[in-house]
Amino acid sequence: MKKLVAGNWKMNGSLAANEVLLAGLRTVPEVDVAVCVPYPYLAQLQRRPSGFELGAQDVSEFAEGAYTGEVSAAMLLDFGCRYVIVGHSERRARFGDDDLTVARKALSALSAGLVPIVCVGETLDERDAGEVFGVITRQLAAVGEVLGTAWLGRLVLAYEPVWAIGTGRSATAAQAGEVHAAIRSWLVEQGVDAGTVRILYGGSVKPDNAAELFSMPNVDGGLIGGASLVADDFMAICRAAGV
Ligand code: PGA
């Protein structure tokens, strides 16, 4: 399986800053690379270096209609998106995306032909309480129930421990590997051809820890926040995924 490195720009960027960032991006043929940008910049990103797929950071669970402020999967497709992040912990914690909503968003993405990058992960309190696998299994179970086996085989999963996001404190390769192995086992239990589902690691991936994280079995790439805003760092991470 080719690794996937997806940049999550979050609510950062401007027309001018994006041009500077884009000018620093170079194709890395050994790796699938995507940039998940704020909605208004999807149009700007129609022009981007070859080899970079486009993604968004959220999608409505609804197809169309009177949902002020929402953006549908079909609209994302209209702008050439291939991926959309759903269930990022910032949305779960700040914007009320519960397990079921996340699962419905993943379904709406898949139904329209997008690949959802479904994020799961525990808080530090949950890790300290020994609840890592319980939390992740609960988050995955909602997705499994709503999607069913066939769709489950077509998404991308991202393990993002909440305590590692934006903190500079990445999970160790061993911690990531342990959870990724558990997620892979869960997929197998659901009857999914688990070899086809990429499981990304996200949370303070930087040029200096990327190679070690990506060397772990079952770590099939990364979801990159802060470092995806610095072209040289993002490129170094992409290259680390390609070796
Ligand atoms: P970070 O963010 O790389 O800045 O920790 C990762 C993410 O939130 O996807």
C-alpha cells in the first residue's frame, strides 16, 4: 500500500500565503500526498503542483437543502476534492461532532464519491485511565454501524491522540504502532479486507520524527497539521513516507 501524507491546514492561510506555500511543494511520486484546505481556498487550489490531491476539513452529513453554513460532499467534489477529514478532535471537542454525526458525515462523503479521512483518538485523561482501546473502539463502532463492511473498506482512518495534536509531543512510535495494530485488528473483525485501508498517524508529526513513526507496521502515512504549513517541513515528511 502506498503511504498517504495529508496536510491539514486547519483555519490557516490567505490567498497570498497559500501561493508562497504552494511554490515550495514538489511532487513525491513514491507517496500519495493531499492538502486539506479551508473551504474558501478550494478554488485557489484548483491550480496546484501535480501529484497533490485536494481535500477539505469537514463536510455536511446532509446532501443539500436548508442547512445554513454547511458544505455538501457534492460541492467538494465540484472543486476536485478527493478527500475530506471527518471527526477531527477539534470538531468533536469544539463543534459538537459526536460519534454518530462523524459516521454520518463519512457516509455522506463516501456516497458522493469522496474518501473520508476519519479521525479517532483518546484524550490524555482517557489514556491515563487506561481507556485508549475502549474510546477508539467506541468511535470506530459508530462508523462501522452506519457504513457497513463494504463502505468501511473504502475510507482512510487516522489515529490522532488528542494530547499529541499541536502540542509538540508526538506519540512514540511504539504507542502509535500499538494502537494502529488494534485498529487493523478491528477492521479484520468487521470483515474488511484490512490491507486496503490506510491508517494514518497524526499528532505533532515533524521532519525529525516522521521516519520513525512511518517505519512502524500498520502506520500507512500521516495527517500533518502545523508542519504542513511550512513547505520544507511538509516535503521532508512526505519524503520520509516514501522510503
Ligand atoms: P499537528 O496537528 O500536526 O499540528 O499536531 C495534527 C492534526 O490535528 O491533524
